[in-house]
Amino acid sequence: MFIVKNTSNSIESVHALLEQTIANHGFSLLYYYDFHALLDEKGFPIERKAFTYEICRASMASKILTHHPIFSAMMPCRISTFEQEGKTYLATIDMVPLLESLNNNEELYNEAHTLFNQLLEFMEALYAPPILVPPKSRESE
């Protein structure tokens, strides 16, 4: 039902990297929810930080909604980040079972699966630990 990954990055780091990473992977950030602040304003504070990001690739959304408007109930794609027991997690809904309903349109089905895989790659860029490449020594030049 859910795909959840933990990250060694802080939730603040993930939040800061997210908008640029979304653009680099061909998605657009439509809106994000800061549940820590939102619930506090409503008088129901929570201790942990939790964000949900609504992201979209408009070309794919248009194709899916043209053929299957019921998918509007689960659009746009969402990624969440949250803290739990001192760790930071990223999560999204596992769309593979839902995409099976598109199998009567092979092209759309394949495009939707590709999009979902790209979403997972995008998430991996956020939860993977930063890779530090040491500078080349002048001796190796």
C-alpha cells in the first residue's frame, strides 16, 4: 500500500532539496503542506515534523484523466516526509496495483508505469545519503 524509505538526511535537508530535485526529474511542485505548523494553528499541535508534497507531470495527468477520470481521486502524486523515533522517512502510495486498471490501454499503462518509476527514482535522490567525491589530486593529472 505504501512505499516507505528512511534517510540519513534531516527533514530540513530533504525539504530544502525537494523543489530543485522535483524540477530535475521533470515534475512540478503544486503545493506542500507543513502539518506541524498547520495543525498547531488549528490548536492540535504535534511533536514531529511532517510534510506532504503534491507533485505533477501535467502531460501525464492530462492523458490519464482523458481516458480514466476516476484517477482524479488520487491525483496529484504525493510524497510525504516525516520524523519518527528520531529518523526521517519519505513515503508515497504504491501505485502499481492501481495502475493495473489501465492495462486495457497498453501505451498509457506503459507510460504510467514509467512515470511511477521516475517518481521512485526522484525519491531515491532524496533519501540516498549525499555522495562526496574527493577532488582529484594534481598528481593524477
